[in-house]
Amino acid sequence: MLDRIESIHDEGLAAIDRAGGSDELEELRVRLLGRKAELPNLLRGVAELPPEERGKVGKRANEVRQALTERLNAVKARIESAELDTRLAADRIDVTLPGDPVEPVGRHHLISQTLREIEDVFVGLGFTVVEGPEVETVHYNFDALNHEPTHPARGRADTFYVAE
């Protein structure tokens, strides 16, 4: 029985090392360590052996199972890493290439279009477009400009009064 366990060990390690892909490796795992595999069947049959052989055979069978499991995991990690590297190399994006042009989405609002057209007309006539607040505070209109409290510009006819 020890000879059969050793042959399973040697054949299993050789087959694992020859595995070319994840699918093939999974088939090997099932064939070597699955429920119906030979090694687990041998482990189940250890109880029927004479007591002096049980220890040696059981110990060696467990060592072989552990060695096969470790080799399967190591080869699986190596194969998955190689497959990932291959996938990443194929999907690599060259960031130095120019990107796709971005298509404009939507349109400008009708009022915005009209304001731009009017601004273009006035700019063509020599005016400058300046944007700012439509209503200023008393501070910026008068106090910051040093207008006296009795200055005519502060009169009701020349001033907008807005509730804050």
C-alpha cells in the first residue's frame, strides 16, 4: 500500500507541474483529492490494515495529501498570476495616445444664446462687456466713494432701494 501511495505522490506532482491552465488544474485536484479519488479511498481503508501498518500508512498518506494540496495551491497561484498578467497586457491602455473627442451634450439655453448674440453685437460696436452685481449696497455706491450724506446722487430719484 505504501508503494501505491508513493506512486500517487510522484504521478500527482508530475501531473500538477504539467498543468497548463486553471481548468486543467481543477480537474487534477478532483482526480487526485476528490471524493472518488484513489488517495482518499486509501485513507478510508487504513482502518482495515493491521495495527502495526496503520500508523506508517496513515501518516504517509496524509503527508502525500498535504504535499499535493500545497503544490496545487502554489501552481494555482502561479497560473492565476500569469493569466492576470496576460489579461492586463492585452487590456492595457496607451495613455499617450489622444483620446476620443468629447461630443457636446445638450444645448445652451435660449436666453443664454440671445444674451451672447447681443453681447457680440455690442462688442462689435466697440463696447466692453463687464459682469457684476446688478444692485450694489449703499456702502459701495456712496460711502466707499466718499459721497456726503447730502450729495444729490443719494436722492430717492437716483437710487434704487431694495429690501434685504
